[in-house]
Amino acid sequence: MKTIVKIVASLSLALLALACQQFVVDTQMTPEKAASMLRLESDALDSYTIQGEKPQAVSFKVSSTTPWTITRSENAEWLKVSPASSSVSGLSADVVITASANDDYSDRSVVLTLSGDNTDKTYTITITQLRKGKLFVQPVTDVFEAAGSTLPFTIESNIAWEVRSSEQWLTFSENSGAGDGSIKTIQATAAANSSISRSATVTVSAGDETKTFEVNQKGQSLEFLPVENPSIAGTGGELELGVKATMDWKVECDNKDITVEKVGNDKVKVIAASNNKFADRKAVITIKPVSDDFGDVSSQVELSQECIFSLEGNCEVLEDGSVKISSGAKSRVTTKELYRYASFVLTMGDVSFDDKGTLCLSTHDAGNGTAEYQCQINLDGNKRLRTNGSGTKYASFAFSISKEELNALKSYRMDFAPAEGGNIRLEFFYNGTSKASISDSPSVYTSDPATGGHYFFGFESSKDDKTWYIIKSCDITILGE
């Protein structure tokens, strides 16, 4: 029992001694010891570089057991620090640094110092903002040769620059540079070009600024030489178009009424017969390489051929170039050219003749207008060929034709031909078969060799008899001088 009492007593004395030791105050604390217990820490780097025109924000952390302050080496209003200080001990803060755009053509910097109260520990942080980009480019001003060549252009920049090409065949003596503000000459080289002319875009960039320009290189050529308003007379003819080509080529035309022919390797001959339609004729002539090695390369010229007729009254030109002539007025189609003797063949489309329908094909001489040669069909009256002149009836020949025959009309032909002894012969053909003829009537053209006539066909009656017909084409053949 005595032994147990001794052990309890010893344990109580030990616990009492430990409790007293915890509440002992160090009466020997010095300022140096107090300062050594303060803490100021930051993950800030020694330096930061930010862009000049679109500056990015910079941030770092500050942890401290004492109030702290960030001071700057100069009054740089372009730089903002938030927060720039803390009066609270034990604060952990995110410091954010922002800058306005640099409008100067030189770099600028400021030194920030992070320090805490009653502590010698500091952080020195240098913030550098790059200059505003200054970029001037003098582009290539010439064309690269097809065999390959080198041409210069210049770059003036105060910041780092880079040059790029949109095409692999164009390369540069230098692709980038530091940019010290001096003028730098760059040599651009185009590889040999075995195809047609081509182009590339050159892009020069410095900071946020970009300049572009286009360069061109000659190549294998295939093109029409310039020609102003290429056309062929309405009465027909030929035209030569010049071609510049360094390859073998072929020629095509989208209008079957126009014939095209390759002449050597530098010309296209275009041949057109008289325009027998009732609207101007258009054609697109295309040249293209014979070989597929040059890709889809072609050159085109649009050709026109005017209509040789003028229209009046109820004449409607249809989409295919044919004309629909309706009664109800003095409706007719007239030749623009003067002819002495000619054969006219009208190719008919749809027709619709009424019981009193009329149709004529005739001419008046262009001299005084008093002489007339005519085939006049009037289902309600006369059907005849006639020659009249100066009020004197030369000749007249009646013939028969029915409404049913006219509605079956496919071709209408009328010959105004010279006859023996200075006379004229008139002959009317229905669907290729002669229907009526007058021979050896006096010709009004005999006394004046320079006189010719305007020929016309259509309606001479102004009444509306519900007749209409479509003429698909009119072919004119000269029969004599």
C-alpha cells in the first residue's frame, strides 16, 4: 500500500511541473527576435513582358503576416496595380497588374518593389511593355518571269516581323526578323512556271499589324488578243481573231450558225452566213488547250451579228429568233439592205389563216417608190402576181390557192429574177412547187443600174382577220446585178 501511495505522489508532482512550464513568459524578447517571426512571401517573377497594343494582365500572390506595400520606380500612370498595399496582417491577396496600350514607338518599363512593415525582405519586379508596332511595306512592283525570277520588296518595322506566302512556289530570302526600325530588303523568288499565269498573296505581320500584297507570275499563255466589239455584218462575212498562245489549242463555238477555224497557232477564222433570223445573233467562241496538263484553262470572245431586217406593226420576235406576224395592222418585216434581184425563201412555223386572211411578199424600188413587184394573197379577193410602175399596170397574173393550202404551208418562196431584154421574171413557189409565174415584164431597175429595192413580207391590210403565222427564218439569195 505504501508503494502505491509513493507512485501516485510522484506522478502528481510531475504533472504540476509540466503545467507550470507552459505558462512561462520569455522576458528576454528583443526587436530582432520579433522581426524574425514576421513573414512576407510572393510567387512574383523577377520580370514580366507585356504587349504594346493589346497588353495582357499580369497577376501574382502575396502572403504576409505584416502590412505590405508595392511601390514603383517612377510615376507610370499607364500601369495600374490592384491592390497596391494591405494594412492587415495575415492577408493573402492576388495582385493584378494592367497596362494601357502603348502609343509610343519605343519600349517602356517600370520597377515594382514589394516590401512589408518591420521586415527586410523585399521583392523586385520589372514590368516591360513593348513598343507600338510600326510596319511599312514596299511591295513587289514587277511580274515574275515564267522561267522563274527573283524580285525585291522592303520591310520597315520597329518590332519583330514575319513574312509568309500563300503559295509554295514563292519563297523569301528571309522569313522573319527582329525589327530594329531599319529598312530591310527581302528577295522573293518564284519557281519556274510550266502552267498558265498565276498569283500569290504575300503577308507581312509585326505584332498586331498586318500588310498584304499580291504578286503575279507569267506563264504559258492562251488568250485572245484584244478586239473592240467583234462582229460580222448581218449579210455575212469573215472575221479573224488574233490569239496569243504558247501551247497547242483548239477552238469551239456555241452557235451552230457560226463556223470557226484554227489558222496556224495564232489566229481563229470566224465565218458567218447571212443572218436569216429576226434578232441579232450572238456566239461565244472559246479556245482551250489540247492537253489536260494545263487544267481547265480557256479564253473567250463574244461575237455579234446584227439582224438584217426591221420590223413594224404586229411583229413579235420569239425566243428562238423566229417572228410571229399577226394581222390587225400594217405588219411587215423589211430588209435593211437594198437588193436588185433576189430569191426569198421563208421557212414557216405554225400558221393560222382565217377565211379572209392575207399574205404578201413584195418590193418597192428605193429610188422613187413608185414601182412595185408583188405576190399578193387575199383569201377574200385577189390572189395574184403583179408588176406595177409609175401608175402603169405592167402585168398581173391570177392564181388559185385555198385556206387549207395556206394552213399547210411549210415554205414560201418568191423569185425576183432578171429576164431577157432588161425584163423581170416573178415566180411564186408553194412548198417548193411553182404556183405562178410572170416572165418578160419590164424591170424598173433596167434604166438605173444603181437602183435597188427594200423587200418586205407580212400584211398589207389593216383589217384584223384573225390570221397569224410564224416565220422561222428567211434565206435570201442574190440572183443578179
